[in-house]
Amino acid sequence: MSDEHGATRSGGFIGNTRQFLTDVRAETRKVTWPQRKEAMAGTIGVVVIVAIISVVLGLIDFGLAKAVSVVMP
């Protein structure tokens, strides 16, 4: 028998939670985790790209603020 959320009543809340955590653990063990070197390279790449985009957007913002201050003194 299922309730309105699709959970079976036979296991109850504790049983369903235990089954969920067991499934999560099994799926986590299947994950291929990156090596430390790969993770660091990806992190550094993201930080560099974010820094570049931040500078570009900052310059655009500065330019638009100057343009607005010239048009509307």
C-alpha cells in the first residue's frame, strides 16, 4: 500500500530512511572521484575564469556609470 507521496507504508519512516541512506551509500561508491591534481586544476580554472569575468563586468559597469553621469549630470 502506498501513501500520497508514493512511499510504501510497510517500511514506515525509519525503514524508508534506512533504505534511502543505504541506496545513497551504494551510489556514492560507484562514483569515480577525480584525483587531487585534477580537482585542483579544475578549481584553479574556475577561479581564473571567474576573476576574468569579474574584471570585464567591473569595467563595463564603470564605463556605463561614467556614460550615465555624462548624460545625466
